[in-house]
Amino acid sequence: MFKQLSLFGEIDNNIARCFYSNIEKSGFNYQEVDIGDITFKAGQVESVHRWYRLTPSYAPSLVRFLLKDFGITKKDFVVDPFSGRGTTIIECQKHQIMSLGTELNPLLQQVGDKSLIWDTSHLNLVHTYLQEVLALLTKHQDSSLDLVIEEFRTTIPIIHNVFRWWKTNVLKYLIICREVMKEKKYSPIYHYLWLAINKASLDCANIHRNHPTITFDDNHQRNINVYFEIQNNLNIICNDLTNLKEQEICFSKNNSVILGDSTCDFKSKINRPIDFVITSPPYPNRYSYVHQTRPQLYFMELLQNAQQATEIDLQAIGGTWGRATSILQNELMRVPDEIKPYLCYYNELRDQNILMCNYATKYFIDLWRHIKILKQVVSHNFRGVYIVGNSRLSNVEIFTEVILSKIFEHEGFKVEKIILFRKRGGKKHLYETAVCIKS
């Protein structure tokens, strides 16, 4: 049995023993590492990373640890097929390493890609923009939302129950700021204005920012100041850009985050063999990245109809919202013979809850599809790390790290080791692990 380190204090629990025992029985090499806080919180005090908050994302320090541990250099090509907030690609750019991220969620793709543009040439326009919007917000202080919509020839977000998401005056001010952003004279700083307004659109909403979800806060008494939020976001962006320039850290046109589905069209997005992957696919914990970004997806006009968010979630690994749930609860999903032996949860979860069994099974089928495509585009000396978490569905343990490792080996990869970084969140016995592989 593996020794329980003081990293987690005393663990005298059947679930914890089961977790460690499962790794031990798998035969994979195992290592415990403490590199401090690797949650999104650490990134909220680091340049560029703090331009957007995605609570399920990992810390920049984790990427730096892996870059060093792998010995990645400027000659290498790093890919993050589940880019999320774009942490891996941002850190690669800071280290002048060529990289590419792919992301299914249009909002996260835009956030990641726009966060890679580091140009101080036109930052004087930020002051001009702020002056203009302040004058317009003052002018329209007593105007109706309908009047503003008519004057700017725009529409309110097509999200369901829009006025539950934003108070009317807050939405009015956000829309004014968004529409001014589109003026041609601000095109040199459009990406920075977009990032600042995107962040403000959620920070000014009638919500609680839980970890990792958001929930409505219908009766809040907060004094929401749209102008202050956007001004503060822009000040942070400008300060970060200035500091990057002083450090002579420049952006590269070789780095980007593109829209793509890593389970089906991944190969077509890659123009050279992949040397390294540093990524964190969704966990099998029923968290929907699409569902939690709905207000921004609609406010930033990235979706054309009210059903589109549900359709994107349907494509996502671990998609659990709307029609995705309806489809999964119909009948027991057939498991491909190739990976069925590795799904150790299957029989127990099938008897407990067909919906949850189907959800977990779809999750691993989707990852299997990705791994099969990955095999076709890696270099001869390829290495990768997939940061994942275990979960519990209907009180049945899902040992993601071991199941994923076995699927990797089934497809011809070698699993070097499984690293345990930390115990997750405030919940008991949920672990963050990294599956380290090579070709």
C-alpha cells in the first residue's frame, strides 16, 4: 500500500484507501508532488492570466513546473487540445515556445486567443474609449433600455430570462460599452476592450460566483458600477502589457487558440508533429463549461440563437446540460468492446443509475476518440500530460486517472507515471492527478 503523505494529513477512510489501492493495483508508476496551489486562484494575481477567471482551470505555476520537468525548449511544439482559459498557451508564449490550443467553446476560444495579443502601440486609445463611454453613460442615465437599443441599432442578449441575469440599467450600460467597442477607430485595441467587457458582463450579473459553478442572486443589494468594472479591467490589461514590454516578453503570431473539437477534427488543425501536450480535459463531474459561460456567450454575441449553447454542450466531453441529459437517460449506451474492460465502474453504476452510467461511458468514449486521433499527429519523441480528477457518481467511484491510462496504453502510448498534485476543493477525497505519457 502507498504511504499516505502529510500533504493530505491523516487519511483513514475507505474511499481514500480505495483510491490509492486502485492505482497500486493498476501497476502504473506513481508519484506525489506538492507544488503549492494549482487552482485558478493562483492565476488571478499573474499577468495576462487574470484577464479572465475560469474556476476549473489550473494555475500557471503548474504549466511552468511541467515545462521544466519535461525540458521543453523553444524548438518544441506544444499543444493543448482542451485549451479552456488558455493557461498552457499563455505560459508557452511567455517562455517563447511555439504552441497551439484548440477549444470547442467559442467564448473560451476567443478569450484564449485574444489573451495572446500583446501590443502596447495603441494603448492611448483606451483613455479615449473610457472618456467616450463615460459621456454616453451619463447621457443615457435616465434613458430607457429600449431607447438605447434603438439608438445603437442592436438587440438585447437572446438568453432566456435576460432580466434575471442583469438588472435593466446594468444591461443598458453594458450594451452601450459593447457597442462603442465596435467603432472602427477602436479596432487597434478591440481585443482588449472585448476582454474587459466580457469579464465585466459576468461580474455585473445577478449571480453568485461559486466554485466552480454560478448561481442566481435574485435579491442582491450590490451597487454595480459598470464603468468602474470595465475601467478597472482595462487598467489591469494595460499595466500587464506595459510590464511584459519592459521584460521584453513579446507575443508571437505562431501561438494561437483556435475553435475545434479535439475528438473529431483535431488532426486537421495540426500542421506539424506535436512534441508535447499539456492539457486538462473536462472531468467526469457533470460540470458544463458551456452552461456556465452562457451569459457571456450571448452577451458577447457569439451565438445566433437560443438553442445553440445546448448544441455545443452536446458535442462537449462530459456535456450534461439540456438535450445532452435527455439523450443519455433514454437507454443504456453500448460500450465498445475495445475499452469495455477498462471501465471498472460500469456494472455497479449501471445498476445504480443508467443516466450516470451513460454519462461516464460517453465521457471515456469521447476521450478514447481523441486519443486515437492524437496518435496520428505526435512526433517520434512525443510526451504529454493529461491533468484529470476522479469523481463520484451515484456513490460509485470513477478512477479517471487509471481508466485513462489504460486507454492510452491500449492505443500504443506508454504511461510513464501518474502524479498526484493535490486533494481538490473542499470536498473529501477528490484528487487532482496527471497522467504522463510518451510515444
